[in-house]
Amino acid sequence: MFLKELISQSWQALMRNRLRSLLTMLGIVWGLASVVILLAYGQGLGGSVLHAFLNMGNNVIVMWPGQTSLQAGGQRAGRPVHYEYEDVEAIREEVPIVRAVSPEIDRDFGFKRGTRVVSLNVRGVELPYGQMRKLDLEDGRYFNEGDFTENRRVVILGFNANKRIFQGAPSVGQSVGIGGMDFEVIGVLRNKIQDSMYQGPDNEDGFIPFALFRDLVDVRDPAMIIIQPAAPELEKKALAAVREVVARRHHFDPKDEKATPVWDTIEDRAMLNGFSVGLQVVLGLIGAVTLGVGGVGVMNIMLVSVTERTREIGLRKALGATHKNILTQFFVEGAFLTAFSGGIGLAITTAFVALLAQLPAPEGFDTPRIVPASAVVAILSLSLAGIVAGLYPARKAALLPPVEALRQE
């Protein structure tokens, strides 16, 4: 019963000073909205950057043949390294901490469909390549074991490559000429947002079984080797083991990194995660400054509000109110006002972010996503500022003798 009466009195006190209460609420709503929206944008931007990068591959390392820079086994430095297909087989057999490995080679070919010829880059790959490089399909299927064992002439087209060749017509199951041979289109990649790449974006390419390159061009060995460690934390160990195998086969020092230059996407992912965290911190600091401005406004209004009610406090004490009663009332007023304002601010912010999510976003950018922790921290911070700013002068006034408090103007 006491709590119900206390809430009723607090509500009446807030309604007596509607303009002041409204200004306090605006300060809380503004501070909350600024932090939550800034961090929502940061979350969306950081997520889109990371997503576009990770679309290149699933924890993969790309290895190219380079040139030796150290003397080893009587061999001179400066000797070019040429990968062989047997290197891939040796890695599969000798490095168990490598989950998947695939050779890769690419060339430009003319794709003939009817009288039209479109020039595209074609990549020769093996079965594990699809999951390593995230070749997700929109239509059709990926390669299977039979495509390789039976040497089937099949091709998977990138999203844009498919549009260039078939111009919107159905393609899966259709035949297309590549290098003078007929290939069946078995799949089309889903449109891939890709900021990181080598040899061009996957959207623009065609993919065929590696062995078929021997029928198209006089090449049997890979131009690069793609490996995937069994776990991201085994990246360094797996790369060192692979280099040991390749170095032994080609007679160079396994510590000679220039002999096998690599693109380590696992290492880059850690750097991008750091960028995402840094972006959130910067936006969080900007939001915190705005939150601080809102908090100062709330504190000033609460200080003025309580100071002006010193005579009211004196009258309550004269009528028998205790020190605890007075502080409890002002605590409830501050908590009610900040919680109510925080709820309104969160509702407005959620609706605003949801509205933004409906608008067309630039390709590759994720829509803003609210970070629940930021909303909680903002509400708690502003609530604390408002409650403390109300309790401090209320405590000072409550400690005054009733006569002194009643004399205050």
C-alpha cells in the first residue's frame, strides 16, 4: 500500500512540472538513441566488411610457387619453384592437420552458346574446393565424385558469368562450348559479395574439374594450391608442415617463405576482427560523449527540480515524514522518469532501425543491427545520472531542520 501511494505521489509531482519532466525525458531519449543507433550502424558496417572478406573462403590459405631466396642442398638461391600435381597428393597423405586441399589452375576461354562467344576465366579445381572457397549454389548442383572419376565435361558458372552467357534464359542442364568442347552446365553460383579475391571475383568465372584442363590445354600441374587447416588455431602448424612437404620435394629450405608465398585468410580474419572491434569502440566513444551531454542535461534539470522543492521537503518533515521517506520518494520519481523515458527511447530507436532495414542498402552493406548491451548500458547510465542528481540535493534538504527548509526560497 505504501509503495502504491509513493508511486501515486511521484506521478503527481512529475505532472505538476510537465515541461521540466518533458525536457528530462527528451534528454534521456536523445542520449539513448544516439548511442544505440551509432553502435547499430557500427555493427552493420563491421559485419558487412567481415562478411564480404570471408566470402573469399572458409579459413583457407592460398599458396603460389615463388622463387627461392636461400641456398639449400647445394641449390642456388633465386631458383623458380614449379608446383606439381604430386605435391597435392603428398600434402593429402602426409599432413593430417590439413582438412582439405585442392590444386587450382585458370585460363581465359571463349564460351560459345549458339552464335555468341563470351570470354571468361575458367578455374580447374578438385572436389574439396567448393566448401573451402564457399561456392554456394543458387541453382543446380556442385561437383560429385563421379564427375572426376568419369571425367565428365561439366561446368559451374558464376552468377554474372551465367547472365553473360545465357542472358536470363535457363542454364542448368544446357550445353555450352568451352575451348572447342561441349560442357554441361550443372550449377550456377549464388550472387557472391566478395571484397577479397585473387584472379578476379568468383561471380565472373566458370569452374570445371581439374583433370579436364589436360583436355583443354597442355598443362597438368597446378598454378596454386589451396589448403584448409583442420582448425583455425592450427594455421601456423599446418602451413609449416605443408611447406616441409613441398620443400622436400623441390629441394629448398622450408623456412624460405619466398619460395612459397601465401595468402593467409585466417591471419587476415583476425586483423579484420580487430578492425570491427576498433570501429565499435570509436563509435561507442562518440556515442558516450553524446550520452554524457544528455546525462548532464538530465542532471541539471533534476538538480533544479529538487532544489526548488526544498520547502516541500521541509513541510513533509514538519508533518512527520522521515529522512528515509523523503529519499525514497525522490528515488522512485527519478527511477520512474528514467525508466519510462528509456522505454520510449528504446521503442523509437527500434522502430527507426527497423525502418532503415526496409530501405534498399548499397550492395555489400548489412543493415544496422541493435546491440542489446548498448541499450542496457545507455539506459542504466542515464538512470543513474538522473537518480543521483535527484537524491543528492534531496538528501541535503532532508538533513535540514524543518524550519530551515521552510525558509528556503
